[in-house]
Amino acid sequence: MSTGSTGSTDTRTQRPFGQTEVVALGLLVVVLLGRWIAPLLDSASLSTWSTIFLAIVIQSTPFLMFGVLLSAIISILLSERVLQKVVPKNPVLGVPVAGMAGVGLPGCECAAVPIAGSLIRRGIAPAVALTFLLAAPAVNPAVVVSTAVAFPGQPEFVLARFVASMLTAVAVGWFCLSRGSRLPLRRLEQLPTEGTARERFVATLRHDFVHASGFLVLGAMLAAAVNTFVPRSIVDTVAGQAVLAIGTMALFAFVVALCSESDAFVAASFTAFSDTAKLTFLVVGPAMDVKLASMEAGTFGGAFARQFVPLVVGTAILSAVLIGWWLL
Amino acid sequence: MVAAVKSATQGLLLAFLGAVLLRLSITDEHLRYVVPWMRWPLLVSGVFLLLLAIGPVLGLSRRRDADAEGDARDHGHDHGAGHGAGHGAGHGAGHGAGLEHGVPLVTWLLVLPGIVTFVIAPPQLGSYLAERRADDQVLVAAPAEVVDLQSEDAIPVTVDEFLWRAQEGGGSMAGQPVTLTGFVSYANGDRWFVTRMAIGCCAADATSYRVEVRDAPAPERDQWVEVTGVHVPESGSNPGTSEPAAIAAAEVVEIDAPSQTYE
């Protein structure tokens, strides 16, 4: 994707106005003249899309920041000895351990992607890191509490969500483990080896943030469009048919890309749907959505995402149906 | 062909995003998009992004200096820190394994949140979304705190609590004058509603709560109002049916939008 060869870089910097200056000028124009451009774009649908788009981006950015910070700590500061101690040597055992470790990360899904990337970079089996990626947004205490609040008097719903999400993460983890080196994971870029620890830390921070945030914005654009232009009542029309309802809820969870800490409230509002269909919404959403798929394609490569995304969605639906049939 | 994002430009994009987050957190503007406590994470993230941006932006001036001295192999700050094993190879093939090369083109999209903030200045969610979502079935959970309704005077009640009481049969507020605050939205023809959006995390998960106002002429769309009146008996007791909760208005006062528009 990059075209930053030395030759073109040098010729560009020798121009009086390079890329950076042009962008700086453009931003200045936007900041100064924005208020005059705004009325020309006045339309209710555009402004609603913008509100939701901006809301998703600014809601996610602090969590992404937190994830990137943790990922830089794992990448640079965590010593080999500590890492060896925390992660079981046998990856078959490491997969469920990583799933349980997800309980300790109180954050949205955006934080999990850079963390999983840094674990792989440190030589941890990809299957183990991916299990953590899938489990963390779905089973952490903040999500458990919000689910309990959204479904008052239904503690079995909270349990079902926890079990189904954990089952999804561990099943996908073991499957990835069995695929081993055939997993089309992009070789993650080498970390800086020059410079002091502090310089390497800052460079890693910046690298991880820049790599994930563009994809986050892309995902937010799509999710905001769905949120603005697809009324939820359209989804309601299929509530009666069991199979179609489950598929629709899974698809809807994928495209609206809600934060895992608030999706339970939205799920609870789908009063026409069966509990299993609602559970599907809650299990698919944190594991995979358009925002996550976009970020994962950016971090682990497009070839990987094309296999991983359907695998996760399929597994999540299956385990939600299974657990829903058993517990609800 | 979209050009790759150069290091100094990356810094600029990070700084721009950081500045936007800072601006949103310092002003009350973040209340249009997220819940109030997000102010502090936004503030910290904004400062953080600005700090991250310093390196590459300073690298810009250093590289210029290097160019002026005719140094082809630039040794800017960010290169020193950013180029690992791929330093030599990166210069030859243009695809180094170093951190600066290979930045995805989507990184350009980082500029979008800032442009949207300054150009569109998105308002809080209002009647447009509320009317599009009018057919959503809203089942209100019991509020954490319930207002004590035993008074001759009108008591302020949130829209969601009003809906919840109506859903429970409405007996708990029979004949009690209450005041609802919200913006105006319409539905088929001349019916109008005092409306409130509720958010859990951010505006993406917004749910609209609305109570039909009867016996009063409709104000403009999106006008904020205080409606004082009594619950119309039986209305809204079954959220599945088409009969929404309604208030028989004795008085409608137009007000300015509150700083926190979400419930």
C-alpha cells in the first residue's frame, strides 16, 4: 500500500509545499471557514449521521488509547520472564486461560485489537491472543453489570451471555490453534530496535494508534450510516420466524457496531424477539462487528480477516443458539 | 492515486484529532455525543495525542535542516526511533519493515472527525432520528430513582419515568399534575410529542422516548418545551399497541435547550 520510496520522499520535501504543508493549510481553512461552510450542508440526515459518527469515534478513541498504551507496555516494557510466567507454555491450555484473562480488561472492543496484536508480536501463539481478543469485550465486569441492569430479574440471561461468549472465544481459539501456521496472519511489523526504551515506547504507541485508528474511523462511518438510515422497526418484521430472527439479529449486531457496554439495553428493547435471538445479538456484537472487522483487517491483514470474520460470526451464532436453548 | 501518509503529516493528523478531543472535553459539546463522565477520558486522550504528535512534527523541521545540508540519508528524530531492521531495505525497495513506511491509506480518514466537528458541528440528536425511530417498540425499565408524586403542585418527571408509570397502568400518577421537559417531534399529521433521547454509552445507542401532547397547539419541530398536565388514563399502558402514552396539557412553555439533552 505504501508508496513512500526514498526517491519520491526526497523530491516532495524539496518542493516549497510538501504534503504536510498542504494538509496543514487545508486544516486551517476548515477550522477558520467551517462555520460558513456549515449552513450550505444543512440537512437533517447528514447532521444526524455526523452526530452518530462523531459519537462512535470519540467514544472509542479513549478506549483505543488505553489499549494502545497497554499494548506498548506489553511490547516494550514487559520482560520475557514475566511473560513466560503469565502465559502457559502449552497453547492448548493457553486458549481458555486467555479467555478468562478477558475478564480483567474493562473496556470496549477497540482496546482489545492492539493488545492482541502486541501479544502476537511478543511471540505468543496467535490462537491465544485471538481468544483474548474475542473474550475481553464480552465477559468483563462492566459488560456483565450492564447486562444485568438491562435484563432485570433475568440473571440467567447474564450467565447465558457470559457462557456463550466464552464458548465462542475458546472454540475459535482452538480452531485457530489446529490450523496453526496455515492461518493467513500477516507477519506483524518489526518493532523498533534502535533508541532508548522511552523512544521505542513512544514510537510503538504512535505506530499502533495510527494503524488502528484509521480503520476505526472507517468502521464508525459505516455503523453511523446503518444507525441513521435503517430503522429498527425493519428488523422487527422478521421477529416471528425463529431462524430468520436469529440471522437478522446477528447481521444487525454486525452492522450497528455498538459498544459492548451498552448493547444490552438495545437488545432488551427488541421486545418482539425471542430470548435466543436477543442472546445472539449480544454474543455476536462484542466478538465481531463492522468496526472490529475493519480494524482487524488493518492489524492482521485482509486475507486473515476474510477467514476470521465469518468464522467468528458463525461460531458466535452457534454457541448463542446452543446456550440459549440450554439456559433460556 | 492517494499518496501515502508521511510521518510529519501523521503527526499533524494526530494533533488535529487531539485538538478536537480537547475542544470537545473542555466545552460542553461532548454532551451531544457521549455520557458526561467521558469528559475526563477525552481530555486525557486529547493531551496524549498532542504529545504523540510532537515527535513527527518536530521531525519535519529536522529533516528540512538535513536536506539543506544535502544529507540524502535523513536522520530525523522519528526515523531514528522508527526504523528497525528495515532501515536499509526500506531505502532500497521503498517498503521497509520500519514503522514509518507501510502506514495504511485509511489513516487519511483520521482527518474526518475534525472536519465533521468544525464544518458540520453536529447538533444533539433531535426530531429527525426520533421520528425515524417512532415505530420502535420501547419498553421502559424501572427507573433507578422514582419521584415521590404526592403534591398539589406540578412535579417534574422525566419522560422515561412517565412512560414507565404509564406502562404500569398509570395508577401511580392518576390525576397528578406533572411537568415533562423535552423537544418537539411530530407524527402523522397534527399529532405531536414531547420527546427525549436516552443514551447508554454514546449517541449510537440512543433510544427515543416520547409522550403525546394533547389539548395544545404544536410548536416548531425541535423546539424545547416544558409541558405541564396530567396523564391521559389508559394511554401507554400497553407499549405493543399503537396508542402511545399521552399527557393532557394544561400549559406548554417554550424553553432553551438544556446543556444535557439526553436522559
